[in-house]
Amino acid sequence: MPRILGENEALALAVDAAIRDSLMDGWRDNAIKLKRVRRAIRGVLEHPPASAETPKTGVAEDGAAPYNLDAEINRILDLAKHQHDY
């Protein structure tokens, strides 16, 4: 998963651990269980481990699009849904 989170291995491992810790059987098809996984991902992205680079908000110096937390959570959640390891 490091490639998914901008080569930030520490953040990727933290997100992976949060997903694994929050999983419950049938999570993909249950809105409440899915919300629990979404909150776990959000928690890591809002409060990344000290060893991880903090995702940037606002417009980047190079003029790139602003960081959208909800879009990133949805993207990661969608990827997790399609992983058989979860």
C-alpha cells in the first residue's frame, strides 16, 4: 500500500493497521461496519503517525489541486474493499 499513499510507507502501514483493527465480518455490505472502517481511515489521515509526512491541505506550492480528505478516504476505502486480504 505505500505506492497508494504517495510512497509514504509509515502512513500506508498506519492506514493498513487501522483498517485491519476496525474490520468486522461482512463489513463490505453493512453500512454501519463500513462507516467504522471509514472512521479508522479518517483517524489516521487526520492524525498521522509521527514518522509519516502529514497530508497537505489547501493548494500546493506547485499549483496542484488541493488535498481533499473525504475524496482520499473514499479512494482508500474503495481500494480496501477490493483487496481480498481484508
